[in-house]
Amino acid sequence: MYQHLNLIAPALFILLFTNCRESQPKKEVVDEKPLIVDTLSFEHVEKNLAEEQQSKIYKIEKKALVFFMIDRQEAKKMAHELGDSYRWETDALFKGFIDQSQAFGKLIKKHNIHSELAHNKVFQIILNNGSSVYFDRVKEDQIMGEILTDGKKEPLIRYGMYTSRELANLIQEFFEIENLGYVSPDTLELKKEENLEIDSVVSFDN
């Protein structure tokens, strides 16, 4: 999908916000040390994200909900390929995803579940029995998504962005939570005239 954005630009905003996220990446449960991952050097990275973190394997243990998405440099490249015509849609999509990750992070913290937004390329999900599941978002050609794990059963990896209610139901079912708590309404549907943050993930200098 990411490799063919110039062909599907009109449908990008819709596809990433639909329910078509059932496909699972090819995962292999292993108990060996991960292979060395090739690193890339970027000229610019997020201010709050050290450059070296981009090449590190993000390790997830115990109960966790990890939101993953492309980093600033990848987002800038995607925005350039899509062109100015779709600048607002992509900007709104990423801003909505970031806002959602922050809102749910606060919500599930009350249930002793760790949550974080990560821009890493490779994720290692460590289970309680010592085995690991690896997920490479670049090889899977994914822009954003969610990883749910409780350390016991097979991790759940979903692509794209859910509505807040869909995500709440998914979390409650996976972690077997009876009442997750109040879920704020979705704020992704913004009017085009509304101003978005200038320093959003896809903003870049000309």
C-alpha cells in the first residue's frame, strides 16, 4: 500500500479509517535472538525521538497497547508523493491517530496496561513463556496500526485506524475488561477550513 500511494491517493483517507484490518502479518514465534536490522540515517527526526531509536527493535512485554506509525521522515516523503491536494487529509489522519493514542493511553493506564506511540520499524513482542513474536511494519508495508498483547495469548496486530468505539470494544474483548471507561467521541472529522497544528507529523518545510 505504501509503495503505491501515488495510485491510490484519493482512497487513502477512506481506506485507513475503515474496518478492513483483519489481515494479520506473517509472524513467526521464535525464542532466538533477533537478526541484526539494517539501520537508516535520517537528516531530520522528531524532536522528541532520538535518531538512534529509529533503528532499534521496540520490545513489548506483559500487558501493552502500542500504537505504531511511520516516522516524520517517512511521513514527509508520503506527503510529497501525494501532493498538496491531499495535504489536509493526510495531516488530519495523522493528527487524529496521535490524539487517539494519547486519549487511550490515559484510559487504559487505569487498568494497568502500558501504552505508547512508537515510530520504530521492528517490534519484538515478548511472551511470558520466553518466546517472541516479531513484527516489521516496513516489510508489511504499513503506515499505522495497533499491537495488543497480554503476554499470554497470541498478540493482536491490526492495521489502520479504528474509530474510538471500535478500538474500545477491541481492547475490552482482548484484555477481558468489563468496563473500559468513558471513551471520548471521535474528532477526526474536521472541516477543511479548520486549522491544524503546523508542527504535525506531516508538516515540512518547502
